[in-house]
Amino acid sequence: MINHIKTMFLMILLTAILLVAGELLLGDGGIIIALVVAIALNFFAYWYSDKIAITMTRSRPLKEGEAPEVYDIVKELADSSNLPMPRIFLMPTDQPNAFAAGRNPSKSVVAVTQGLVRMLNRQELKGVLAHEMAHIRNRDILVSTVAAVIAGALMVIARFGMYGMMFGGGRREGGPILLLIKLAAMILAPIGAMLIRMAISRTREYHADATGAGISGDPEGLASALQKMENHARKRPIQVNEAASHMFIVNPLSAKGLSGLFSTHPPIKERVKRLRNINVA
């Protein structure tokens, strides 16, 4: 419940930034234009999110005979959580990791890496797969898409605002003070939107951890898996587009420098601590 409230608050805050920045930089009509452009850009990403995720990560369909334990666990989790069986894919990398994608449960996919199947025991594997099934049940892809639409609209507004200032709109109306306010909004609004999107993503990860622990009935399995996965991820980062990194259960990049500072994933130490405080009895 707390995670739902926090996500709702962050979405409202993101919308408020959109409205204020739009009013400052473009006026009432500009907000509508920016929203239409952002929705058009994100419509394709939402509708074909599963295909995009599979293509970006070079994953392939995983046959049941190749990983019977994975299929057995996913079937068990799908039955216990009243979800349809997702399509299962394999990503060719030694880093242990996983992700889920799809606009709704009936169009969902779960992808695991070769390293995940090889390195985790059954308890840990079940914990990871339960986390991914939790993302599907919580419809996190929808939340992420809405946030992306609003953030995308802000980027359009900022770009249009920049063009307006270049052609003298700020000098003709409001004087230098308003010009400075518009400049600040043009720079800070997209940054604020990015930070809020990060906060939303982190909140959804905590929620998926808790939901997954409930589905599997074993928080320790996921906690142990996260620690093991983080150690390997730091040593062997995946060469994947940074735009796709938020999908994974553990940050697949090196998490060094700016990548770590602006990571969409909460710290593993905090996730493990929260999991070990969950009582599923």
C-alpha cells in the first residue's frame, strides 16, 4: 500500500512539473501539443514493448527441454498467482540476470540469462522468477510507460521552449527576469522528470521484491540471489543499451560513475534488508 501511495504521489508530482513547465515555456496550447507528440512517440514502445525488449537484448526463445527447471518454476508461480504462462526467452550472456516485459499479463515475456540458469540454485532461481512474475502481475510496464509519456512531453516542451527563446520570444514578452525563469524551467524540468522517473522505477522494484516474496513464499531465496547477482554484475557488465537497463532485476551495467549515480535500481543492500524483514508466514 505504501509503495502504491508513493508511486501515485510521484506521478502527480511529475504531472505538476509538466503543467508548470508547459505553461511557462509554451502556454496552454503548447502542453497539448507536447502531450500528443510524447504519446505518439511512446505508443509504439508500449504496444510492442515485449518485441523491443527481446530485440534490444538479443534474446531468443528458450525451449522447455533446454531448461526444464525454469519452466517448472514459472508454471508453478503462474498457477499460484493466477497468471497466464508467459513466453520464456534466453539472453546469451554469462551475467546472472533476468527481466520481464509486455503490456499486460497475456502478452508478457520473462527472459533469463545463461548465467542465471547456471549459477543459481533452485531456491534462488524461484525467488528471481517470482520477482519477474510480480512485475507482470503489478502491470509495471504500464506505470513505466505513463511516466515515460509525461517525461517525454517535458523534453518536447523544453525543446520547443529553447527554439522560442532562440527566435526572440523571451525578449518580446516579460523581459529579462521571465527569460531567466524560462531558461531555468527549460534546464531543470527535464532533470526533475528524470529524477522522478528514477524514483518511480526504484519504488516499483521494492514493490516487485515484496510481491515476489509473497508469490514464492520465500524472501530468502530472492535475497540470496540478489547478493550473488550483484557480485557477478560488477565483474561482468552486459553490453546493453542503457535505455533498457531499467528492465533487469539487477543493474546490468557497471554501476560506476554516472551510471551508478543515476541508476534506476535501488541499492541491493537495502533490497536484501527489506526482504529479510518480510514475514510470509
